[in-house]
Amino acid sequence: MKQVLMVIVLLTTILSCNKSADKVENKTPIKKVKTKAENSDFGFNFADFNVVQDTVRKGDTFGTIINKQNIGDRKVFEIVESVKDTFDVRIIKPNRIYTMLRSKNKTNKLEVFVYQPDALSYYIFDLRDSVIVAHKKTRPITIRRRTIGGVVKGSLSETLGDAGVEAALASRITKIYSWSIDFFKLKKGDRYGITFTERFINDSIYDGVDELEASFFEYKGKLVYAFPFVQNESSGKVEYYDEDGKTLKNFFLKTPIKFSRITSRFTMNRFHPVQHRWKAHKGTDYAAPTGTPITTTASGVVEQAGYTAGNGNYVKVKHNGTYSTQYLHMSKILVRRGQHVNQGDVIGRVGSTGLATGPHVCYRFWKNGVQVDALRLNLPSGEPMTGGNKERFLKKITPLKRELDSIANL
């Protein structure tokens, strides 16, 4: 019995000690770590205000947002009238950010309203004085230069994405090289190099690619360079040239659609999949999903636009006295007869109208009135560079090419 009592006493002592320890621990002051406040935007010290940031929602207006601060309809009208020469309140759009700086006392009075139409600019409405003031300001931009290079590991977008470059640069490069490179035919292991500049807002917020200074891509065993240059300084028009000053912009684009695959080539003897007989196929078929944009491969005038049982919806463009092109099986025609079209303009959308087994565009090409294989033609180039322009060009690109070549030879 004594032993049992001793055990009970011992347990009671241990529990009491634990509770005491808990009490001591609870009384120990906890050190609070004060986080650094972000209070240096728009030229205001946020620590001096009660700060509210929100996003314009559908149906919001400048008036309804301001009126929620309990300042009254008359004051809202006064504000709108005061700022109308600086800011059109109708341009308030959904999904744009606004910031309200309110007093830190019990009234929470709205003192400053900031509206950001984009990442670069913002409007400040200062309501603290009797005279309401509105300013439009632009954040400072920093330009940083970067050169990247390596080998192609997938698509152009994937390759550039792996290098930490925005997707928009891939689209820009595809357009620049659209006359000389089919990026679907780049092989894994092909080399590339790109020198470009990027914009940063407030030296920290990335705002995209600013300018492409130089590039090369290995294509079919050859390095194809691209350097921007303005031949006619009065016009300021930028064109792209290779290392010898030859334009990359040929008279015709390589294909009428950007993302496609060839399913049937020009041949004088093909078994027709619909008519089930052997006949000539005087065009090149590019398969693509229904609705894919079809672009004219060169500038010209729409000679025909209509429908036939075989061609389906089609457009024929006359480029000059020598060349014409035709685009068949469209789901939709977007131009009319007699209309002038520029190279790269969307003239229709991929479909399967007429004698077609699936969505594609049959691209036909005429030279001097005779249908020919567009893939076998040596098509004319654009304006060559000569004289003083070429001398100026070569001087400009020499250091750029040297920089790219250091990557190509790694």
C-alpha cells in the first residue's frame, strides 16, 4: 500500500512540474519579426497612409469606385470636373489595378487615388488640398542587353523558353526568317545565337523584349544570319539582311500557312483520294486545322475569289505580269475580287470545301501562265544593298557578328 502511495505522489509531482514548466514557457515573451514594408511606390510613403489596392471589376466606373469612399456625389462630380483635362474617366477598364491612399485616422478619408492603365504608366489624383490635382506619370525604363545561344532542343518557342526568353521573341524571329527558314524543319542539335535587348520597369519589373540586334540559326547545315538595318534613313523602315548585306525578305513567303505539314506535293501523276483515279496534282497540299489563317505569299491583286465544285472556296492572286498564286478548299474567303493584298495578309481560312478529304490548303503557283512547282523555284529576292549603305551596314554588323560567332564556335 505504501508503494502505491509513493507512485501516486511521484506522478503528481511530475505533472505539477510539467504544468509549471508550461506556465514559465507561456510567460516567455515572443520576439516579433517586423517585415520590411513596401512603401516606396508612386512617390508616396505608404507608411503614412492606410493603403488599399484593388482591381477594376466589370461594371465599375471611376465614379462608382470613388463614391464607395463615402465622399458624396457632389465631391465625385467635383473630382471628375477637375481632372477632365488630364484624364478621361471613361477609359477606366476592367482588370486594371488602382491604389487608394487613405488617412490613418478614424475617418479613413481618401487622400490619393492612383490608376494604372498598364505596367508602365499611372495617373495620380491628389485630393488632399482644396484644389484637386491630376498627373500622368511614366515609370523609368531600363534596357539590358543579352546574348544567348546553344543548340535547338525542341521547337523554337521551347528552346527560347528554356533560355528564359518570352514567347513573343519566337514569333518575331519566325516572321523575320519566314522567307528563308522553315522552323518546323530545324533539327535537334542545330545551333543558334541571338543578341537582343529587354525592357525593365523601375529596373526590376520585366517588360518584354525591346529590340533584336542580331541572330543566326543553323538551317540545313548553313548558318543563316539576320541583322536589322535601315537603308533609307528618311523612311526609317527596318529590314533584315544576312552577313553579306543580302535581304532575307524574298519576293515570296515559303508557305501560305505558318504551322502546317505537306501532305501532297506537285506531281504529274497522283491517285486522287476523292475521284479514285490517276491524274496530275499541280499544287502543294498543306494540312492544318480548320480555321487556320491562310496568308498570301506575295503582294498583289485578287484576281478571283469564289467557289467551284473541285476547288471549293478559293482565291487567286496576281502578283505581277509573271507570277500568280492560288489557294483552294477554304472554309471562309476573307477578300474580294479586285482587292489589293500585301504579303502576309490573311485572305482566308483552312477548310475542306470542294474535292477534299480533310482540312488543308492546296497552294498553286503560276509562272508566265504555266502551273509550276513552287518548291522547286528559285524565286526573286528583294532590293539588294549597294554603295555607301553596304559599307555602313558592314561596319555596324562586324562586332555583332564577331559576338555571335564566338557562340557558334563553342
